[in-house]
Amino acid sequence: MQSNTAAVENQPINFPSFSVEKKAYKSDPFTIRGGRYVGSDGFVVPKDFGEFFERFPDYVRKWVKKHADRLTPKEDLEDRTQDLLIHLLNLPQTSKYREAGKKDIVQTFDPHKHYGANSARFFNYINLCLGNKFSIMRSARMKNPLCHPGNVSLTTNRTDTDCNQVDDEFCHRHSDHLRRRCERQARRWDERHALADFSEFVKREDSSVLPAMEAIAAVGTSYAAAELLGKTRADFCRTRSRLRQLGRSFLRNEPIPRKPRPYRRRVAIRLISRPA
């Protein structure tokens, strides 16, 4: 079984900064060892889907459980997991990457385009691929009348054996429940769109804090994100404070505060008095 990390022996390959909407975006150095990309944190990028599934067999299943509705049946979760695994396993026949000899989604990861090959950047790419396919699957499912969760069958001649049919009295009695469920679903979609808009805002205004944002989204906690980026907690807290400033400016539509200067540790200087 391939290890998640490996010692970096080769000299790092430094690539020039790429501009993101007129902002310079600094890429993380990475190396190529044994035909695999090795990130600045020692993470070894899987070379294909087979290696990815061998090292992270439960990643897609946990991703589906996290992003699916909590009322989704277990059978549907398993079906969506298998569909996403098949999506990662096979590239479309019309994909431009097939001309380069690539056969699955994992092989299409390019550290040049994603500014590095560390763990946060690789899994952010996998999450984007899963999220795009999951949205397409969800949209197709919602267009199917038989799969729509809000569908009910109305009849005025309901018998006790017709469990799948309801009358007007049942709808009026449960209208609050249906309304609250629709409101919860609408809030989830609004939060996802707001997060996407905020990501674009951060890229445009101060892309230097974007790796911290991606690391927090990947691991969930600030301390784990600091370890993932190889920063001390004090340095990461300053980056997180800057991210909060951008968040307040984004929500309140206020001018963005000036970026603080890099912190420099003060060194105490002792004055030694000479004898008279």
C-alpha cells in the first residue's frame, strides 16, 4: 500500500507566479519522484484512480454522506457513491485529456494549474470534480417526477390501503412541515452559492489567504489546517484574521482594510554598561 507521504529528495521545482484577475498568485513548490508529484507537505499525489481508491477507499462514501440530505435513504447513498466512483474511474470518450493518454479523473490533476501538489490542493480538485457531477446527478433526479421528494398524490377517495395517497385534510395538516423542509433546502443552496461567491471574492482581492481557506475546508479545523500548510499557529492565526476581515467586507459590502505588513519578531537588545 502506497504511503501518503514521502521524503523529498530532489530539488524543488519552482514555477513562476500566475496571475488571478490581475493578482499574483504564488504557487507552492513540488517535486516529481518516481513518476508522481510530491507536494511541499510531503503528500504523494496518486498516479491514477486505482491508487487513489487503494489509499483512500472511504473518501467518496464519506463525501457523499456529508453532502447528501440527512433524510436520504441508505440505498440511495450507496447508489450515488457508486455513480461518483464510476465518474472518477472513466473519462468521457470526448474528453480532451484522452489525447494525452489519460483514462480517469485522478490522472487529470495538474499541479501547474492548481498552484501546487500538496494535500489540500489535490483534494480540493477531487472535491470540485465530485461536486460538479453530484450537482448534475441531483438536477437530473429532481427533474424526474417519480424521484421528487415533494411529490404527493391527491385524491378525495382515499382508503386505508392507499398509503401513497393523501387528501386535502392531510395536506393542510402537514403544510407547515413541507414548508419548513423547502425552506431548509433553499437555505442550503443559498449557503453553497454564497461560499462560491466568497471564494471568487478572495481570489480577486487577496489570493494569498486562499490556501488557508482551502485547508480549513479540507480538514475542518484551524489547527489541522496550520499543520497541513506547515505554518505555526501564530502565523496561521494572522492569516485567519485577514480572512475574517475579507469576510466582513464581503458580507457588509464595505471597503477592504489594508493588508497588514508581515510580522517580524522583535529581538531584545541589552545594553552593557562599560566600567568607568
